[in-house]
Amino acid sequence: DVKVTQSSRYLVKRTGEKVFLECVQDMDHENMFWYRQDPGLGLRLIYFSYDVKMKEKGDIPEGYSVSREKKERFSLILESASTNQTSMYLCASSLLSFSHEQYFGPGTRLTVT
Amino acid sequence: AQSVAQPEDQVNVAEGNPLTVKCTYSVSGNPYLFWYVQYPNRGLQFLLKYITGDNLVKGSYGFEAEFNKSQTSFHLKKPSALVSDSALYFCAVRDINFNKFYFGSGTKLNVKP
């Protein structure tokens, strides 16, 4: 079975802190994605990566950055956390093939106070 | 631009009755369509996908989906609902031009005993 793990299930941070969210997949997938999920808005893509050291902006990249130094690991960085970044963050991975579905991690619920 | 619409925020159905969760899409080119389910405080789980071929696609947990090209729809169905099917359901389309997935806003399914 594909496993996508995220470093924390729940996280509480203060405004202005630098926040790191880590995601690891064990199936050698080329693609990795970071989404945020907010009620009524569904999933919105923050960033994605199709290869090591490659990254592409999604629909809402402002206030975020990412790092992919190894194929299995994709990190999301909040440079200076703000209260409007309080959300559920979901990591996913998939093969490059267009017919392939995504596999999701359990999510990190981040609260910024 | 690719997009997905789930017109119902919530669907209520009695246990044992058939259920339908609606999804319509807009894509350029051939659609690659997916359904996912999310249980409380969990990541998304893949249910089924349509890539090509038979318009009726069978997936996990007894779910199936009907692809209708003329109506640009991909409705999720189950002949007999279970209380344990109560969850949040997301429809998604893959944008092969930009290697991204677009998600609907989600439909909450409530199955009452």
C-alpha cells in the first residue's frame, strides 16, 4: 500500500513564526502536492513538484514556499505564519502518468494564534 | 480552464436507499475524472476513476460512477447506502496540460439509520 505521512496531525503556532510541514511518500512517485482545505472551498492547490528540486506554483502560493531535496520528501514552509493560514493542510503524491490517482496523507491541522 | 462543480453541499439519504452524489466538469480535451472520500479528521481516499472505456466505472466499497460525455457529468452512485458511508465526497479532474488536479467543493453525505 502507498503510504503518505505528514510530520504532525495537529500544530499550534504563533503569528510571525516560521512553520515547516513535512510530507514523505514511500512509493517512488514523481509528483507531490500541497493543498489547503477550508470549509466550503474544497481543496486548493498551494504548490506542486514533479521532480526533485522542481516546483510549480498552484492557485494560492502567496505566503508559502516549498522544498524538494529528495524524491520522497516535500516540505511546505510558512515563512511568517498569519492567522489566515489557519487551515487543514493535505499532502498528496501521484505518478506522472495522467491516468494515475493521488494518494493523500492524513493531514495537518494548523492553528495560528 | 478546467473546473469541477458539485452542486449539492449536502445529500441526505436513508440507509438501504440508493444514493447519488452529483458532479459536473469542464475540461479541454479528454477528461480524467476521479472520486475521493474523506472521513472526519482524515486525508482523502481514492474511490474510483474514469480514464476511458466503459461509461460505468466500479470502485471501492460498492460505489460506482457514471460518465456522461454529453452532459459533462460524472455522478457517484451506490445502490444501497450504509450509515458508514456518511462522509465528505470530492470529485476531481486532472488537467493533463499542467499536471494538476482540480477538486470540487465537496458534498457531505448523511446516511440516516
